[in-house]
Amino acid sequence: MLGLVLSACSSNKSTNKEATDSKASPSASASSGTPASSAANEEPYKFTLVLSNENSDYVRQMQADDPYITALNKISAEEIGVVVDFQPFEMADRYVTLATRLASNDMPDVFQLDTTIQVPELAGAIAGGAILDTTELLNQFGKDILAAYPDDFWKSPNISQNGKLYGVPKLQISQQPKGIYIRQDWLDKLGMKQPETLDDYLAYFEAVKTTDLDGDGQHNEVPLVLTKELSIYNWVFEGYFGVFPDQWKYVDGTAQPDLIDPKMKEVIGFYKTLYDKGYINDSMFTMSMGERGGFILNNPVGAFVHDVQHSGKLGYYGNPGNYTTQQGVDIAVVTGPKTPEGTKRFAPLRLPNQNVFIISSKAKDPQKIVEYFNWYFSNSEALANLLLYGVEGHNYTVKDGKIDWDPLAKVNLDERFIYQSYISPMKGDLRASDASLAFDPSGDMVKQAKKDTLAAGDDRGAFKYMPVMKTQLENPQLGYGDGSLYADMFAKVILGRETLDQAFDQFVANWKKQGGNDVIAEATAWYNANK
Amino acid sequence: MPTFRSERWFQWCNGFFILAVSILMLMPLVHLLAVSLSAGEFVSRNQVYFWPKGWNISVYEYLGGQSRLWRSLGVSVYITLMGTMITLLISTTLSYALSRKYMPLRSLILKLIVVTFIFSLPLIPFFLVVRDLGLLNSLWSLMIPTATGAYYIFIMAAFFRGLSSELFEAGRIDGCNEYRLFWQIAVPMSIPVIATIALFHAVYQWNSYFYAIIFIRDHSLYPMQMLVREMVILDQMMNNLTGYDTSTKAMATDQLKAGVVLFVTFPILLVYPFIQKYFVKGAMLGSLKE
Amino acid sequence: MPRTIWQALTSNPRVGVFILAVPGLAYFLLFKYLPLLGNIIAFKNYDLFLGIWGSPWVGFSQFERMFRYGEFIQIVTNTFAISFYQLIFGFPAPLILALLLNEIRTFWFKRFTQTMLYLPHFLSWIIVGGIFIELLSTKGMVNLMRASLFGAGPVQYLIEPDYFRGILVSIGIWKEVGWGMIIYLAALAGINPSLYEAAVVDGANRWRQMWSITLPALLPAIVILFLLRVGNLLDQNVEQVLVFLNPLVRNVGEVIDTYVYRVGLQGAQYSYTTAIGILKSLVGLVMVVSLNQLSKKVTGESMY
């Protein structure tokens, strides 16, 4: 459009990184790969993969001759005749990146989204055919990918629209279960066992509060750390009561949000008890998630919620070396209190997919792209070694034909994320995989926690894939995080500014009045159409 | 009749007040400096106030070794100097023109400029203009699209308007054309305001990173604030999902942040004292209003 | 005598001065006006792929959405209130500081403190916020001083609705007053010292001098800066507000711009946020037009 006015001035200096065209290898073997020898003779097909840098400094400073990318491309060139040009964008800017790409009609071959294709940015692009319909390609060349996900995923709005599939998903390892991180060393000191019932937790918190566990002569131990966003990392006891702020249930023909469920009142009441007893950090309403990490590592903290995979001795919070001010920190992860019925549902599981990679309709050889992604599920030994141990000579050595990989070597501590996650676009964060956990001294604990969480399951049903409803998009105060009516009420009750009953009932009334009723109607309609 | 005593009393009170406020302003930076030079464990325990505890320069050693930091410093210096020159060029000429009552379409143009600062600039159309001009992924995109605005123009125009008209009339009698009137009369008489706008823009250019996010893809062209953003702001924004850089383990992240902020702020602080002398000079060259 | 067409043209002052203005005019046309036309998406349902022209028209429905927003009255009230506090306290502050600083006679002291006073301008709100949150917390310096000086119990300043706006505005002033005074210092430098000498001879004291010489000399700058300020009256610095905003003070602190930010997080609400921006700008437009007229009549100074 502006071209009309500015065609005289425009030049082709704008960066359009197109995939270099090459002769595609004629022998395209779809799945389990023995190296296709004919592929080695021809130029491998190269496509551009624009993906998040996952906030990693290493990725930000990656050079063109990076050893991991080079190694990966070498293997994929030999085995299936495809190489990839990794172009990371800043994770925080992913939507701006998507928007500018779309607006300037400069979509790369493959672009990484968050969990779903149902983002407003893409509405016109999908309808207008700029995003490739991958249904047929997946059916023919992506069989292993199809098999890796449950059936209901392929029907969900995350990946499908009007019955067609768009893009290729990336696995969420074990659906990122959450757990409560507690201090095993403190439990040992106190002679307590790991908390199981609600009373156990209360006892643990009380002990932490009143005992000088780090021996500094001060009672500054914080039993439980919560932050102001009230996000999933704050949901310690919601599971016990069976309601979650982001969950819906289908009751008597309408969709009902847990947010206004009377049981939620009990949840809030319980947190108030904890707060009144001094078990929660009093910076709760001014501390953000970004600050929590530093707080945990630098202060004596009794419990907090986090993704289970970081609790092993090699994990970020499990590694005692990261706790600069304390000695002998021993982290254990547990899956929340058991209800009187004996169930233990801690936190909602993440969806089966962590991301979706959309393919541009202008990609020169989308079949090769799908084959490439499918290859990640193959039995390729070279690939498996790369994704677990890294590059030979750089991350590990071979002694007597056996691989000697030291997870605690500096290079591996620093760069494990790259070869176990970043260069594995299909399989998600492999640091949480069982294979990787086998190397962690606390690996069994983490594996058990994963198992427990998955076993406890998820009763969200079809609501699992429900996108944010239209009315809520315009009324962010109807959600549950920072800036919501729920958070306002929660804070006022916890701090005793308002009484629980009155505040909660007022909240429900306000929520409904300010658009909540519309959200309920929209959710019900969605559920009926998608169950 | 002001007495000597009341004058002295006023001077002391005023001076004390100014000093107190100045110290208040200085404290956060002193605190940051102390944090950046302290040993990690004191920082973690929030025990550092205005003096370093446990002398430790590893933050600066680390930063000094980061070649991308130096490279981006070069980029920042370049776009600040060059960008300010471009800004002064465009702003002074236009402001001068708009201060002359005989400028054609003057009233209309002024009104149109008012519109540009009241209504905000939508981002995507702005991006598309820059793209269509072929400026993407070049340093020009950081210097030209943001070169000037109503703020600079109106301030400078007001100053130009206030210049005594006698000198211009004399110049015209001497046969100066507009260009010479501008360059040889108006500009030398307006050094304080030109210096001020130069300072404003230099600081703006030095501190900006927002447009670098959408216009620049090549990391080697990143200005320093982008790196600061990565180290300080984004760190705050993101959850700890991905692992960590153990080379900084010797220092608490707060220290690194403090060090980076000081590293980036220090150069631009040197500019103002340099500019200050122009504020005095102007007084010699004539009054602003008759 | 003009010898070439070029000389003929440039010797005409009107043409000459217009040519001088060309680079600036080209800039405004390309980088301000052209994108400004993009505001038209407020009347459409803008889709990134369909582009500005391809997106469908929806009339005023984006504007209506704003009025239907459940907390509309609250955020508008908050925005006006905070903006007015900032105007009433924040606008005069740099001027007053400049005038006081101008009275200092010791040259090196004046120079030295000038450099210190603008330092907070360079810190980002994330840092400034972090510092003040620490200072105002229950175990922070302010409360510790209250305890030791007055024996008073701690006040949780950051989560009291009554304090929020005051804290927000004050810290904002603290951060920017030293920077904002620079322009006034530049203007003060341009005042002819002989005017003051004459006034002293006439027996005027410092306050009389300020009233008759200094302030009139500063009037053009004051008027321009004031009009520039009110043109964007309802604009707030999102970073600044968000760093202090928390659930307990949201009812007094949530402003239009933080709402726009939250909506923006949900993704691609370009048309809606542009419409909101236009509504804010209309208020600014009314302010500028009316106050410009007023200033013309009362002070003789105006922006256009």
C-alpha cells in the first residue's frame, strides 16, 4: 500500500532471509532413518527456522559456526538431506517479531509460536492461506509426530482450524508437572518426614517459622514463598480443594469457572490462615516472579512451587551450589497434600505441546520440513547422542568405546540447555526426560514426582484446549493474575482489609456484572461446539 | 532594602536545600556503585548501602571482557553523535524557518505539527514506512525516523522568535540571504538552546532501545541499551526456565545489573558538564527578549 | 543583481526560508504524518496479514468497546487524577528548582549540584522502583526512621490506596525534576545581565527582580513546555506505574495506559488500542487548543 507512494524510494535492502533453494533429495525417507546414502551426494535442503532464544545468553551470542548447530546439521544432512538455519528472536519480543513479520509479508519458512495457532495475529494469515495446511504432509510424512500426541490434541484449536492442521507441534516433556520444593535437610534436622496431609504441611511451616534452621541466630526463615502475580506458581493448595483459578467445569448444561466457585472461598480462607500465622513472605504483594528466583537462592526458604524438572541435583533450584548464602541445601520435591479421599491432584498439567511451528506457504519444500521434524522421532543414534551428551570432544569423550559424560563439568552445566533443549525443536526440554534424569543423583526423586503428577491426572476435559474468550480479551480484569478482580479480592482478604465472605460474594457479583456472564455464555457455547 | 544578613541567610538556606536535594539524587547511583564493587554474599543479604563491603571488582572484569559490550558501545557512540548531528540539522533549520513571520504556510505547518504530538504514532504503520524506505536492519533506522519532533521544534522556535530583530534587519541590509542570516546570525545567538536540544537528543539516543527491537535484526548492530535490557530488564521479566550462566556465579546477579547500569550511564554523564559552558556563553551574546 | 535562477529564488526571503525548512518538513511528512494516517485502523478491525487497506471497516465499534469496559470510569478517573497531580506539582517543580539554583552565587557549587540533580533521570524505572520499594517496605529505611524517631509502628506505604498516587507522583518528580530544569537553565543563561544590574540600581530586591525580569524572560519557554505537556495530558509511563501497582492499590492506580498494556498482552488488539489512544488524544487536543487561545490573550505567548 505504501509502495504506491514510496515505490521510487524503496529498495530491496529489507532483510528477507529466504531459504536458499537447492535440489531436494529425491530419496526422502519418512521415518526411522538409516542414513539415505544418496542424500549425501546432493546439496541438502536448507530452511530457515525462526525460534525463541528462550532468554538464553548463549543463544544470544551464538555464532554462525556454533559447534552444536554445526554438529546437528552435519547429522541431518547425512541422514535425511536437510539442514536448518536457526534464527533466534528474543523471547520477550516474540509477538512483536511475529507482528512485524506478518505486517511486512516476510514470514520465514518456519516460525515458532507459543502453544497455539489461535492467536489474533494469525487470524487473517491462516484464512488467507499464508500459513501452510499441514494435514496431508503430516499424514504422509509425519507419522511419528502424529503418534506422539493424544488424539484429542489433533482435534484441538491449538493445532487445528476448520478441520485442518496447521504447523507442527513441539512436545512438552511430561507436560511440565509442578511440585512443591521443600528443604529435605531441614526436615532431617527437625526429624520430620515429608509432608503428606494438610496438617503435615502446617506442622512443617510452623517448625520452619519457629526454628532457627540456618543457625544465624535469627528467625528469618520463610516457610512459603508466594508472589504477586498469583500465577500457577502460587497454587500450592488449590489442588487439595479441587479448584483452580484457570479451570472450568461443565455443570448442569453450562460452563462454570472455578474462579467463582464457593470452594474457592475455602482456598482463600486457607491462605489467609497461613498468612495470619506468618507462614507466607510479607513481600508477597510486591514481589514479582522475576525477583522470586533471587530471593529463594539468597534467603532461607522452606517451600515454593516450581516445575519438577529443576529439582534434581543438576537442576537450577536443586543444585546446592547455587545457594550462595546457605550450606548443605538439599531440595526434595513433593506433589502436594493428599485429600481425605486419598487423591493428590496438585496442579493442572500443561498441554501436550509446548509450542507450534507454523510453516509458511512460501516455503520451497515443506515436505522436507515435515520429514525433518519427523526425523527427531526416529532411531537415529547420532541424533540421540547429540541431544543427550552434546558434541564429542566438547561435552564428552569416548573411552574404550563408551561415552564418558560428566553432567557437572562446567561446559555441561552452562550449555546443557542448548543441546538438550534448544536444538531439539521437536522434543521439548530433554533435561526433564528420563534419559537425562538418569544422570542426576536425585533423578529418581524427580522421576517419581513426574509419575505421581501424571498419575493424578487432569479433569479439565475438553476445557483443556479452550482459548481465552472474547469478552475476557477486552476485560483483562476477569482473569486471575495481576490486574484482576480476583487478585484484588485475594489480596484484600489475605491482609485482613475485608472479610472473606463479604469480599468473595462482592467479587462474584462484580465479576459477573463486568462481563463474567458473557464469558460464561461464550465458554458454554465453545464447549458445546468442541466437546 | 535587602539587608546583608537576610541575604546571607537566604543564601545559606537555599544552598543547604539544593545540597540536600542533590545528595538525595546522588544516593541511588552511589548505592549501585557500592553494590557493583562489593563481595557477593553481602549483596545477597542486602547489607550494602553506600559503601562497598568486601572489595570485589570481578563485575567490571567480567564486563570488560565482554566484547559484544564494547562493540555495542561503539554503536551507541556512533548513533549518538551522528544522530544528534542529524537532529540538529533538521530541527534548527525548521525551527528557524517557523520563527520567521514571513515563512509561507507558517500557521498551517505549526498547527499540523501540533497534531503530530497530540496523536500518537501507531507502531506497525511506522515500521512499514521505515521498511519501505529500505532502512531496516541499518543504523540509519535508529537515527533518522526519530530525529526530531514537536518538542524540539517548538522549543527552538520559541527561542528563535525571541531573538532581537535588529540584527536580522542589519544583516539583510548587508545583503545576507536567508541561509546566511540563519547560519551566521541566528545560530550563534542561540547556542544555549541548541546545546540543550543536543543534550536532550544525545541522552535520548543513548538510552533508547525500543526501536532497535523492531528495526534491527543483526546483533552486531545492537546499541548498548539492548544489552542492558537483556541483562537487567529481561532477567527480571522471565522465569528461570532455561539454565544459567555460571561464569557470573561469583557475583550475585544484582551486582552484574548494577555494574552494567553504571557502565552504560557513565559515558553520557560526561556530556552535560561539557555542555554547561555553553549555557554561560549565551548570556554574552545578547538578550533573549528585549 | 541576481545572476542565476537559483540566486533569484534564494534572494527572496520567503523562498529562501522555505528551502531551509525542507529537510524538516520532509521528515515530518514521512515519519510523522504518513504513519499517523495509520490511526485509521481504529475504525477497522485491523489484521496484520490483510494490512491497513485490506482490513474490514467497523465504524465506531472499537470506540464503543472502551465505554463498555467494566472498569472504564475507574481508570479514567485515576488517569485524570494522577495526571492533574503531576501537572500541578510536577510542572512547576523544575522551574522552581531552576530559579533557586540560579540564585546560587558560588559558581563551582552551582555547576556541581546541577550534575548531581539530573542523575535519577538516567535510571530506569525498574531500578528506581526496586530502590523505593525497598525503602518504603515494612523493614525499609523510612519505617526504621519512623520507629527510631517517633516510635511509630510500620506503615505499609506501598499497599495503602491513600498513599499510592502521592508516592507515584512524588517519585516521578524526584526522578525528573533535575532533568526538567535544564531547559530553564538554558533560558536563564540567555537573559541579559545588564537588566539585573539596572534593577538593583532601582532598588529591586531578589523577588522583585524575579517577578519583573526573570519570569517574563522565561515566559515563552514556560508556555511552550506547558502546552506540550497538556497535549499529552492523559499519557502515563506504563513502566513507572506498573512497578508500583499491586492488587491493593489498583482501584486508585490502574490508568488507561496500564489497561492498554494489559489488553495488549492478550495479543494483537491494534485497532482497539489505537482507538483508545485517539480518545486520549482528543482530550489533549481540547486542552492545547483552548489553552493556546487563552495564553495568546493573557500572555501574548502561544504555540501557534
